Amino acid sequence: MPPAALGIAFSAVDSPKRMSPTAAGRYDQPVTKDELLAHCLSKPGAWQDEPWEGDTVVKVGPKIFAFLGSGDRAATHGSVGVKCAATRDAADEWLKLYPDDASVMAYIGRSGWNTLWFGGAIPDDEVLDAVEESYRMIVAKLPKKDRPA
């Protein structure tokens, strides 16, 4: 769930404009697809895959936790598909908060997966937090033998 939906306020230091660590010093530009990929790959056990031509995903063990989008908006904005919540109802909070920049993912959306567009209305911090939460939920469901050490 995005921090704003939980009523969490940001201080000047933690403003929604703060960028990912790899984008330090670039406060006037949104996070890039390459920076988001680097953020995903910094997670323990994370690895990049391309199960479908032109579609990059990041997995932990055998499971995907982030779909790094392609499509018509990818040239100016990027997207990431993440598990936003355990249920569709909870994941719908993203759609209510960001109707132009969040959508239900095809095929797996019923399980709480959304596509989030970055470089638009969703603050970078919330996109990065969504990646963290997706990773956490996927790792929690992995068999112990597949969890990162």
C-alpha cells in the first residue's frame, strides 16, 4: 500500500521528490528505468531474466517480483509491474490514488498485481517502496530452500 494511503506524512528530507540512491543529486528528474532495474537487482538473490522477447523481469529464486515494462509510454515514462497487495481490493488503493498512472496487470491482476508508471504522478519513493513490498511478499511465499540467505 502506498505511504500516502496510510496517512504517512513526509518531512522535507523524506519528501516524495527524493530519488533512488543511484539518482542522488538528480532531484529535478524522475527515476529512470535503468535506475529502477539497478534497485531491483540490489535485493538479495535478485536476478534479471527475459522470459518473453523484449520484456525484462526481475526474479528472486524462480519467482518474478518486478516486471519492467515496455509499451507506448515507455519512451517518456517507465513502468513496473509489482505485487501491490495480497488481495485485489487492497491493491485497488493504488488505482484510486493514481488513476492515470496505476492499472491492474493483465492476467495476474486478480492476485494484487498492478502496473505503476514512474515519471508521472506517483512519487519515486512510492514506486521504490512498491518494489520493496513486492519483493518482500514474493520472498515470504518461497519455499525455504529458494529464499535468499
